[in-house]
Amino acid sequence: TEIVEKSIPRKFIHKKNSILSRVWQAIRIWVNDEHLNLEIFLKKAVTKLKKNGLLMIISFNSLEDKIVTKFMREVSKKIEVDDFGNTIQYFEIITRKAIKPTDSEVEVNVRSRSAMLRILKKLK
């Protein structure tokens, strides 16, 4: 903490807590290899879904949300099947925009303020 605090420029010292939080978050993400594990989980999770099953993912930071969004867009693309242009789609994104907590939800649980919910549905 002392090393990080000493490296913060004076003009940002009023943001010390948010800077420290981001540093520790980055270290945790790196140590736990969280982004790779999230990608592995998403790939496995969609294989376990049954028809009309829903995959609901709550992410807590923009990097996680970016991984989830990119994955859901990729699997929900239409796949061409034949020479006539007929296509089939195996997944559908239910939430075009992330669902975020309401002010009253954040009041009850302040940790929910950064939560973003995205939903994917298996069609076939």
C-alpha cells in the first residue's frame, strides 16, 4: 500500500482510495487468472444448456463485461446451413444492454453498484 501511495501524483491524491482499489483488483485478476477462467467457464456453460435454457452472467467490472458481451455476440451469430441461404441460430441474446441495479437496490447493497447482468438463451 505504501509503495502504491507514494507513486500517486499529488493531483490525484484525493482519489487515493479508488486508485488503491483498482490496483488490488488488477493484482487479484492477474493472480487468479480470472479473465481466462471466465472464458473457459462461458464455453463450458453453453454446452450444458438445454433448449430454451438461459445463461445469466453477472459481471462486476467493464473488463469482465467486455468478455461476456463478446462471447455472447459470437455464439449468437447466425450460421449458414445450405446453398439457399437458410440459416440457423443456436443462441439469442436476451439483454441487448446490461441490466444494472436500481438506486434502491444499491441503497440496500452498495456492492451491487457495479453489477451488470446479461442473459443468453439457447434456441435449439
